Amino acid sequence: MERRFFNPYELILRHGDRLPHWEQSGSTYFLTFRLADSIPQSELKRWKEERDEWLSKHPEPWSDDVETAYHRIFSARVDRHLDAGMGTCLLRNRSVAEAFAETLLPHHEIRFLLHSFVVMPNHIHMLVTLNPTDTLPEMLKIWKGASARKIGKITSTRGKLWQRDYFDRLIRDEDHFFRVARYIRANPAKARLSEEEYLLWESEEVIRLLAT
């Protein structure tokens, strides 16, 4: 399995209503998903309404300038809330973070190709290439379900662990891949976390790339 970037000449699948997602078979994605209590529902509702209006005026695929504007207006706002450490922050517990990692790592290079991920106190950032036979929604459902079961055994908590929605970006090219990998690595420092409060994993390829 190899990294595969967005191809504007191939079929693009769009799914989701309030939070639309763009998908292309076997592509590489930057994903963010979060714990259910990480952002107040009132703030999330306001964010989605503003985002929906902006998206209606800026259909994908985007140019570099449009994507930069999107992240400046919307992604940075979500990141500030997440990095503020709202909610129970169950993932700050090392055994819980490792339980999430154990959901992914046995399937690396078999079911999908992991490039990097970071387990933050209340959310996950992931850079991953999917198998062409799998879809993004089904893989998120598998990852969330399997990790929720593992984490539930550790914490004895009940109720919904993960927020249903997630944020995703199709990786366009090598430079975009590099920027996302660098962002994932820098996220804990940006949130001023100690080494005990997060779990970062990177493939050998990403380690080499970021060392250059």
C-alpha cells in the first residue's frame, strides 16, 4: 500500500449534510475526531452554522489560498477549544491513550497505512492512507467502536465516548502531506502539554521526512 494524494480528475464522493465530507478511493487523509464532551454543543452549533454558510460560497476542491482561509477562520477556532482541554479529557490517561493506539497499530500496513497520529487529552489527529476497498465513514466507525470498547473497560464509563462528526481533509500533494505531519507533531507543544499528557506515533517515513 502506498500514499495516494487527491486526483482532481478522478471520482470524488460527497457524503454528510451538516458536516460535508469529500472522499476519494484509496486516498490519504488528515482526520480529527474528538470526545463527545470536548466542545460545548452551543458553540459547536454556532460554528457549524457559520461553516455551512462559508462552504456554500466556497465549493471544493479548494486552492491553497482558499484552504488557508478556511483553516484560519474555522479550524483554528476548533483547535483553540480542543487545546483548552474542555470536558473529561479521558485520553490524557496514558493507559487510555495506549488503548486507542492498540486499536490502530495491529492493522497498520494491512488494513490501512498509518503515517502519524497524536492522542491529545480530548481529541485525535491522524494522517492515514486508506485501502481502496474501504470508505472513510466505515473506518471511522470501526476505529471509534473498537477504541470505545477498550477504553470503556479501563475507565468503566458509560454513554457515548466519541462525537459522531469528524473533520477531514484530502491530502493534495507531498507538500500538503509534510505540513500536516509537522502540524500533528507540533500540536502537543502548541497546547502546552507535558510528555505524560499525550501520545505521538510516527511512521519511519514521517520521521525521515521531518528530519530533513
